[in-house]
Amino acid sequence: MADAEGNIEAKNYAVDVAAKNGGPNVKGAENLDWGVKARLWRIFDTASGNTLMLAFDHGYIMGPTSGLERIDLSIVPLIKYADCIMCTRGVLRSVIPPSCKTPVALRFSAGSTILTELNDETLVGIEDAIKLDAAAIAPMVAIGSEFEAKTIANLARCADFTAKYGIPTLGVTAVGKNLARDARYLGLATRVCAENGATFVKTYYCDEGFERVVAGCPVPIVVAGGKKLPENEALELAYKAISSGARGVDMGRNIFQSENPEAMIQAVGAVVHRGMKPAEAFELYRDLSAR
Ligand code: R5P
């Protein structure tokens, strides 16, 4: 029972000091609830404001992708360098150690494989995302595809979950085989995700006009790496994306298919969090690889 008498008198009211409420915000999160903000700040680094997300959800569509044959051997040792991991619930439960402190962006939709076109996506149950302590749920959104309406409806449903349970929604823009990865398309896709309630958006980088894509999207953009490039080119891509306003990368193949994934993820981290120039980051990659 609390004591009513004999307590030390409360007197440190600092009446001359303005109240410090809130703190920094992730772009577009100013008006969101505390739980959403807290989860976003598990994903985004509080010092740089950026995030290095390690994506290894490719198997849900591609099967045993090169570099992901044995996630226990290839990915688990990299997790400590990432701010967030992005994977399916199947791999999370079967392979990822629950002792890992890294937040999880849970791949939250499924429906197609590389053997078919983009398909009729369905969502994972929100109860499972809660059980798995997801820091974000990540549905795929296929703007311009035959299944556009279904995937936008899925995203809107996820945004309802965000509002109800405080778990941010990462809108994952998919590009179909016939869609151009240019600023016009990416600007449309990312904006549609944000307008429909995505808390942040994953998309692709384009050389021409990416600043406009970022400016037109009221929530943070993180950039996927795409197909494997030579390490120096992947670091340049990350640098150009961050310099153009992306708040991080959600990178998979250019890390886990690298000659030296552990060196590569650290070099990408230096670009994302310290703004290291690509040439210097490539030197870092080579130094770390030589050890
Ligand atoms: C794509 O839908 C997958 O979800 C990947 O997470 C994403 O493409 C990022 O991986 P990568 O850098 O290999 O493109």
C-alpha cells in the first residue's frame, strides 16, 4: 500500500524550464500514436534518422534464392549489423533466434511465385504479427497491375491494423515486368501507398528525378537494392538514394549475394548512417573483406 505520510517532499518542478514533450519525429509521423512512433524508432536509427533494413524474404516468391539456401548460416550472422530485418513468418519462426534484438518488418502478404505473374495477394493474420512482435507489417502493392485494386485494398486493411494496434505499415511497391522504374511511376506508386495509410514505403531508386519521388511522398522512403550489382555500384546506388532523400535501404541480394556479405552490410551501413561516399565505402568493404 502506498505511504500517505513521511514521503520526501516533491519540489523539483523546474518552473522556469519549458516542458519537453514528444521528441523528434519520423517524416509524416507527427500525428500518429505513441506505439507507432516507438516502433518506427526501433526501425530508424535515432542518431542518423535512417535505417539499414536487411531483406531476406525473397524465398516466399523465389524459393531457395542464391545466398538464402541456409539462412541460419548466411543471414543470422549479419543481423547484428542491421537496424531491422525483413522476412516471412515462416523463416522467422524456423530460423531466426528469438534472442535477436533486431526489430522485424514482417512480410505480410503472399500470393504469387516466380512461376506466375503478380497474383491475387492475401494477407497474414494481424494476430500473428502481434504474437511475433512485428515492428512493422509489409504488404506488397502492385500499382498498375491486374491486381492493383486487391493490393491497395490489402494496404488499406494494414493501415487499419496500424491505427488499431500501433504497428506501422511498410508499403512495398512491386514493379511488374512491363512497368518502368522511372520517377513518374515510382512517384505515383509511393504516393498512392502513403495516401492509403502506409507509414513508410519501400521502392526502387531511379537516376532521373528521384528527389521528386521523395518530395512527393509524405512518409519516409526506403530503397530496395534489386538484382545483384558489383559492390561498388551497389554502394553508389545506396549513396545516391540517401543523398536524394531516401531515409534508408531495404537491401537483400546486394548484401547476401556479395562476395563478402559481412563486409558489404557494414559498408552499406556507413553510407546509410554516416553518409560515406561510395568510393570510401568501397574501400571500407575491401578493407573489411581482407581481414
Ligand atoms: C521484394 O519484394 C522483396 O520483398 C525484397 O525484400 C526486396 O526486393 C528487397 O530485396 P532486394 O534488395 O534483393 O531487391
